Amino acid sequence: MDIEVQKRTNSTDNQVSVEETPPSRTEKRAAKTRNKLLNAALAVFSELGVDAATIDLITERADLGKGTFYRHFSDKYDIAGELVEQAIDHLVGRLREMEDDPMASLEDVLEHFLNAHYAFFRHHQDEFVLLFQGRLLLKLERQSTERMEAPFAQYLEEIEAQLTPYLGERKVDLVRVRRLACAVAGFVFGFFSFAMIGMEPEDIATSIKPLRQSFVKSLSLFLTQ
């Protein structure tokens, strides 16, 4: 939504400061309604998938009317696109949390990728499910491709940027980056979705360690062979 701003010029240093006008009650109410729709859609999409979800199911979950939905979104792909953008922002934020370490190796970076996806899965499980069914959706639903492709491209570019310094003269192949991303997401989702049933986080971390080490070595070999 558009926010009115006021500009004030400081006579001593000639700098311009910008003040944001606080949102009105109407704007606050609209934002609250929009968030209810987004939360409801995320829950429905993660349970049923975007292709099986309907606007009726979303509005029923949000306890709002269809007219209200159409005041905020054009269709289910529009709201799914916004959710994908938000989820990618959260995941990329996790990927960027790696600390600079001049002694880091390719395997350290791959280990960080696993940690980032694991943290994202634990704290944003519905978003994780949405994203990694979204790659399949891009191939099935042409009307959703344009809105959803850009966030996924941002995610793959972040992975590529982090890998490049550790591959020497080798050029990062985009196909390999995509396959790497799918492998990491599949590993995290497959293991933790089962392991989290009846297991404490500490037990999960212990039980996955040997498997995780082998997986990281396999990814490293995949990128360098």
C-alpha cells in the first residue's frame, strides 16, 4: 500500500529526512485481514498442495468471505506467489548466516547448507513444504510460473554465490546447483519429517551425524568430479 511521507530539510546540513505517516485504522485492518488470508492459505497449501487447494478452503480457514479474498488477491496463484516470496526470503536469510572463515572448506559450506535448511524446516515447516512442492508446481501450472520462478532463482543464485569461492577454477553448473538444492531439501525433509516423530531435538542431532557426514562428502564429490 502507498504510505504518505513528509520531507523536512535541515537548514544546518541540508540533509533531507523522511517521516512515515503512521498507518490509519483502515490500513491496519486491511493488513490484519491480509495476514489472516496468508496464514490460512499457507496452512491449506502445506496440507493439500497448491493444485488441490481452493479459494473456498482458504476463506473458510480464515473465517472470511470470498469477496474479501478478491479484494486482496486475484486468485490462489497470486497468494501462493506472495507466500513463496516470503518463504524464500526466510530461507535465504538462513543461508546468509554463515560466518566468514578463511579456513572454511567446500564441505564446511555444504554442512552450513544443511544447517540452514534444517533451521528453516524447524521454524517454518509449512513454508518448507510449500517451497519444495513449488518446484514441481512450476512444471504443472503454467500460470504460476512467472510469479514463482523469480524467488526460486534468487535462492539458487545465493547457493551458487556461496559455492563459487570453494570450487577453484571449476565453473558452477546451474543444473548441478538445482540438483544440489533438491538433494539438500529432500534429505532434510525426508529425515526430519520421520525423525521428529517421537524424538527429541538432541537425539535427532546425534542420530543424523554419521548419515549427514556421508551425505556432505557425496555432495562435495558431486560438485567437484
